[in-house]
Amino acid sequence: MAQAIEENDPMMEMLTDALRAGPGSPQWHDAVAKVRADHPDADEFQLLLTARQHLESGKQYRAVRAGAGFSRKLFGQIEADLVRGSNLPVATVVAVLAGIVLVGLVIGIGFWLLPAGGPAKGQIEDLDRLLFVSPVMSVNIETPDAADPRWQHAGPLRLIWRDGLRPAPTGGATKDFVGGAIVSSVGLGGDQPVSFEVSIRQNRPSADLIAQVFVTDRPDFSQDLAVSSHELVWMIHDGNARVVLPGGRVDGKALKIEPGRQPITVRIAVNNTFATIDAGEKRLFAGPHGLSHEARYFGVRFLRRGNERNDAVSIQSIRVMKP
């Protein structure tokens, strides 16, 4: 066939035009009909591609380049021919289809068994269903200055109980924030779920007084602010509540806390991986807490600056509970 093509320039031109136009075009069908006369059993793609190789490497009429849409037409035609005339054994086709169905069935059962939203939502729902009714430790409101080895003070800002826990009066203004905290001295293992519940009353918003409820796995408190290097924090500042994750990232949007005489309960529930944080009836956070699985410590903290009075925010009760 190659010799005939070389000696027949009109044939070369017809093949070139067919290759430019691509499968399905009139030029393609005319060229295939012409070439197939000598090779009735040959594949039409192979016939024309062989001609193309000859034209580009031997005595060519003109260079052949695929026309617009050639690749799309070629692979489309190949796919259609495979569907129409697949030579795969029936048993192989059935086995492949059965495998696909089996994989889809396994995936479907997995999604059916998992709670909506995946394993994270399921574990958070499990945490929500727990009833934390057994006290582990609490701060004695009546005699807060009494020695209690389960709690300790951290930071330079002194705290007193006077109609709730609050910063002690200071002798002068401070330009920067200073902090004081009450934190558990005994760490609880991260493998047990616990709920840290703190009752807080906001009398008025303040930009110079911050109250925080926190859980930390590193009780390495700084000397100026009584802040540890890795902690999960709920805080209220200037009337807005926020959540700060270990590493310092503020999560989500601020929640406005209205001032009033009635306190709200801040509840941080944690298990080995997940935590939920609620303030009253409002949820601020639910997700991985990022704390280690080692011992965890629970505390409350005040940060204060300037001439701010100590009556803006007070803490009414502190307790750690387990199911």
C-alpha cells in the first residue's frame, strides 16, 4: 500500500485532507472507502495512521497536522467502536461490573452507618449526650483564701471573693494588662470526658477588664499575664464573648453578652479529641480542641489595665464535673 500511495499524489492529498478533518467527516469516510478496497479487514484508524506516518517520513505531498477537533473526534470514535464491538470476554465484563457494584455497596453501607456529618459530628453528639453529674473539684466560695491543695494562684494580679471572684483593688493605673488566675494544681487525664463549668456575671461591658475560662495542657504560666503556652479559652471582653484555640487562633464570630444581674454558665466539655463550649443557651464552639491527651488543667483568669474598677465582671462559681 505504501508504494501505491507514494506514486499517487491525488491519494496522498485525499489522505492528508482526511487526517486534517478527523473521524466522522466526509473526507475521512471517502479516504477510508478508497484505502479499504485493498485491505477490507484492516482497522480504518490503523490504515490512515500508517499513511500519515508515511507522508511525514517519506515522499510527502504536504505536511500533515491534525485539524481542529481531531483528538476529540478520534478518541470519541475509538470509544464508540469499543462500546459497539468490544472483544472482552463476557465473563471479564461481568466480573468488572460486579466489582464496581460491590465497591459502591460497601461505600453506601459505610455512609449509612456513619452519623450525618461524619465521625466528628457523631463524637460531638456523644459528648452532648453525656450527663456531667459527679463533682471532681470546685472552688470554695465561702472561704476562698483557705489553703486548698487542688487549686493555686498564678500571676501578679491578686484575686479576691467579694460578691464573686474579681480582681483586688490596685493602688494605681497600669498601662499594660496584668493577669491573675486560679487554676487546678492537679491535672486530669485526657482520656476521660469532663465538663468545666463557671458561672459569670457581667455588670457592664469593659474594654479594660477581661475574664477568661480556660483548659490547658501546659501549666507554664507567664509571670505578667498568667497565660499558658497552649490552652483552649472562652473569654469576655467589652461585652463580647469569643473562643481562642490552642496556638492563639480566634474561632468564629464574637457573641454579644448582655449585661445583667443574672449570671450565665460557661461550660467547656472535653473528651480525648473534641470539645464543646457554650455560654448560657448559645454554642460558640464544637470541634477538635487541639489539646494533648496528657493531663489537663482548668482555670479562670482576669486581665486588667488602667484605672478600671473591679466590678465589671465577676465569677460566681467554679467546678469540674464528670459523668
